[in-house]
Amino acid sequence: MDNKGFVLWFTGLSGSGKSTLAEYLTPILRERGVKVEVLDGDVVRTNLSKGLGFSKEDRDTNIRRIGFVAGLLARNGCCGITAAISPYAAIRDEIREATENFVEVYVEAPLDVVESRDTKGLYKKARSGEIKNFTGVSDPYEEPVNAEVVVHTGDESIEVSAQKILDHLVSTGLVA
């Protein structure tokens, strides 16, 4: 069976587990015959969006770029997995409207959980004012209201979260 291309759009706070889930799911999807490319927020900022800051306008530009590339991958029969905070609902909805087979996954974790996972010390720096416009501290994160899948990484294992996502992909016919 040829798999349809699709975009698996992970959104959530820094430290919620977006990249971890993307890395965990990639080999599972490949075993099922899906061509997968991961567009990680940090990697994209280094290679595709270098020079952009963290103003709302720059964040929107970054997310539009990620959405454009993910959409190209999907259009060509691949799964484009995105793992970027993508804090603003309007931009996520814009990408959804422009992308066939868009699957939004809200990687939900409480602020105290993501702060406890913060190996880079970003939340601490944001709280001290050293980092400005930090999502969840000094900049808003708009939770999805219509995500196809919601995983709760604060209290469920990566296996449970990944299975929820796989179950959705299978039930919608995007993955065999």
C-alpha cells in the first residue's frame, strides 16, 4: 500500500516532548513503509530561519517556513513531522488550511513539568528576565482547541503517547 503524504504537526511548550516524540515515532513509521522527515524547531532555526528573532512576526515567519516545507514533503508522499513550539493558533490554523492531511498533535505538559525537564536552563533565564519573549513565561502559548490528537507527556509514557498518535494515523488511513 502506498501511504499518503501527511504532516504530523507537534505543538507544545518548550520541554513538552515534541522532539522526543518525533524521534521515537520516526523509526516506527519507517518500519510501516512511511517516508519521514523531521523538521525540528531548533534545527530549522539554524538552517532555514537563521537571523530571525522571537518577535511575533519572526515566529510567524519561521512557522510559515516550516509549514511550507512540511507541506511540500506531504505533497510528495512523505510524512513531514514538525517539532516546533508554534505558539500562535492563527498561524497553525493557516498552515492547516493550506495543507492536505494535516494532523495536529498537542503535546501537553504542565509548566512545572517542562521547567523540571529544562536541561538548557531556558525557563530560569526567562524568569530572571535574561531571555525576553519566552513562550509560557513572558510570551503566550495558545493551546490548540481542535487538535486531532492530544498527548499528556506529564503523566503518560512515551509509548502511550506514541500509540495514541499511531492509532489516529491508522484510523484515518494515513498509515497502514
